[in-house]
Amino acid sequence: MRCWNTLADMGSTRFVPAGFDPPRSLVTDRFRLEPLGPQHNDADLAAWTSSIEHIRATPGYPDGRWPPLEGMAPEANLADLRRHAEDFTTGKGFTFTVLDPADGDVIGCVYLYPPETEGHDVTVQSWVRADRADLDVPLADAVAAWLAVAWPWERPDRCGRRRGDEKPE
């Protein structure tokens, strides 16, 4: 199963109900989420390029297409961030940067996009920098709990992830 959506694969319509006002933040004592935008370009680029192998080993990134091994020019990353910000504005997808609450540094990202598989109503993916790997499961679990109470979806595809307290089947 392929979970990582390429921007070219994403549809052109909203996948939340008309009138739904998407949450713009999730705050915990270990991280803070806010919509990803062009203002995050330098820190976002530094975060993912420092952790390419770690991200590729994270559940939800199985096809080896992202992040690119060769990195990306700052201008190309900026274009991606602008596209994510436009998706958020139009309701086509919702991407959040994950920030350290102490210093505001980018430590990861969360993507909420239309599903590619039957039986789901959203695809959820996240990554954290390699030096913050201890936050991988807590972030994914916090996002899953947030989706259950603040978003309109009922059947998320967590791309092979289980809650940290779930046992494998």
C-alpha cells in the first residue's frame, strides 16, 4: 500500500464539509502544530534534509520517493510550502509544521490529505527530525486523538501506524 501522496496525485476538491472551519493548532507540552506556510521555508528545509533516511524509514513513506535523497533547492521547497498553504486555504489538504514549543524550531510535519484507499476518509502522515525521533509515536498518537475530536473524519488511514499502546495483530 502506498501512503505518501504526491502533490500531483491530490484532487482538486475540498474533502471536508462545506462550512467546516479547520483547526489551526494543536499544542502539547512537547510540540506545537501550526499550518505550514512559506514563512517556514528555511527551517522546514533544514529539518527534512537533516533527516532523509530517518523520514524514509517512518511509517507512511514506503515508496522511497520522498524525501528526495538529493535534497531540494530552497526555491523548490518554497513552492511546495506555498502549494501546501493553498491546499489548506481551499480545503484540499491540511499540512502542519511541528514546532518545538520552547524555541519554535521546526521539528517535523503532519499531512492530512484525501485517502488513496477504500474505507478511509483521510490519509494521515507525519515525520519528525532524526534528532527528535522520540517524538515520532507521541506525535502520531496526539494527531490521531485530535482527529477524533476536532475533525470531521471517522476512518483515518494512519499508513500502518498503531497507537503507541496498541499491540500488533
